Amino acid sequence: MSLPRLRDDGHTVTLDLHGVRVDEAERFILRTAALAAERGRHRLTVIHGASTSSELYRNRTIRHRLYDLLDAGDLDAWVTSELRLDGSTLLGLDGARASNPTPLTPRDIMP
């Protein structure tokens, strides 16, 4: 299992999923979004890379799996807005829930 890289500056969490398998990435995205919102962060940047797959194979890349999660509403409990870019996706979070200054670490998002 490849580990994602994670950075938390107290306002924005950046989750870099390069090298992570799609099924692992889904778990990391869901867990990071939940914890970041619970700790009062306002933004989650998911770095997934620019996918070169066709629409026919949407489920084979992290980017397309993230878009599927967003389109299905699986992130609605935490995500209030989104901006889909070529190599990353910016997610606005419902960070008004709490304010916990403890930075997120990769250990926090491990299954």
C-alpha cells in the first residue's frame, strides 16, 4: 500500500494521492474530508494527477473516482463547494463545526 502525502496548515488540508491505488484513494478521500471538516478546516485540496483515461474507463483513475463520489453525494456531509481542475480538485468544507488546531497526519487517515 502506498501512503498519501498530507499537509495541514490549519486552514487547508492538502492530500496528494500520487502512487495510491484507486480503491485506497477513495478511503483516504472520505476519511480526510470527514476529519478535516470535524477539525474546522475550510478547504481540502486533493491532488490526483491529470487522468488520460477515456470516459469509458472512468472508474479506473483517482480523478474519476473522486468525481463519482462528488456526483453521487457521498461527500455532501462535509463538502460545500468544489472546483475541478486538471491535476487537482479543490473542495470547500463545512469547517464551522469545530476548531481543533491539531494538524491532521497520515496516521489519522489510515484505515
